[in-house]
Amino acid sequence: MKAVLASVLVVDDEPQIRRFLRTSLDVHGYGVDEAQTARDAIQLFASTKPDLVVLDLGLPDADGFHVLKTLRETSRVPVVILSVRDRESEKIKAFEAGADDYLTKPFGMGELLARIQALLRRAAPGLPVDSVFRLGGLEVDLARRLVRSGGQAVQLSPKQYRLLRILVANAGKVVTHEQLLTEMWGPAHSEDPQYLRIFVRKLRRRIEPNPSRPRYLLTELGVGYRLRTPDQLPAERH
């Protein structure tokens, strides 16, 4: 199974643009979902919860600003506007509506990839973008989005990586069920911890030396989860 760095939702009504972006992003390790209308974009965003959105402003059923404003009602996911509109007033309007970056067509794929990588690095709050988090045999390189456990590369799905990234950013602190559910699936799932238990169980299988006796990722009963910091790690028994 190929490791996926992050999931990207591409919203554009031009099939050739979507095809080009899907191929290019896939080659560089990103998972891609596509939408060609505002309605499809909003529905797909709600169901897939991507790590980043590439959004065209000229959609057939509604202006891209409608999509942007709708997303910003529930999420701070990074959004890159990709549009033929090059007027300064359009760019200002987009940033004021919550866009994180703006690139005009025609564009270079290298520049778009660099901007996507920068936004995804910034999306890990509370840690420098070049930070490497180490905890026993666990290593999380936020700059390169790489995870190792016991010296071996770990393949995580975008959702598993997002969960780990949130926990790393809050290492040593208890992150409540509600906080994690809202961040990962939106407010509609803030009171449904079953989603979370499934993903925590899968994540432990990837990163813990013994998933049945977690050493790194602890359950705080009735409250949430806590990723230990190095100084909180107990000595290993031999």
C-alpha cells in the first residue's frame, strides 16, 4: 500500500485541470478527491474531511466564494484558491473570506506543490515547521510528514496522520474527545466517541511497540487521550 502524505480536495469545473492536478498530486504522494460544482464540493468536504482544499472560484452552480464561506463555518482546513481572476480586489476578497493562499491560472505545478507543503506544515499548531518529535522509539518529522516507530517507516492514512499530528501538537496534555472529534470530523460528530476509538486503536497498531499495553498514547478515561512527552515516559522493564 502506497503511503499517502495528505488528502486534497480539488474543486474545479474544468476536467483537464482536475485530471492534471490528480495525476501530479498523486505522483507526489497525495490522495485526491474531485468536485466540479459547489454543491459536490460541500458534500465531499463533509464526507471526506480533506487535509487541504484547492478551490476554483468560477464554478457552474455557485461562486467559489460560497464554498469558501461554507467551509469556514466549520473548519480551518487550509484552502488554496486557484483561479483565472487576477485582480487585486478578488485576491483581497478571497483572503478576507478565509483563503490561505491564492494562485492564478496558468500556474506552475512546482509552485502549487510548494505552497501546499507550506500550508500543511503550518497546519500543525504549536510546533515549528521543522520540528521532529521523538518519544521513545517513535519519531514524527512534521516538516517531511514522516513517521517512524522502532526505526521502521510507518504508513498512516491521512486521517491517522491528522490524529497523530493533533496529539503531537498537544503532547503532554489531555485532548478531549470533543476537541478531537470536532477537529477531525466536524461539530456534527462532537458527541460520538466511537469514531475516535476506532482511529485510536488503528493508530496504536501502527506506532505502539505493544498496542494492547499502550506506552505512548494513553486513554484518559471518560475525558480523552494524551500523548506522552519524553519526560513522562516511564523506564522500560527488562
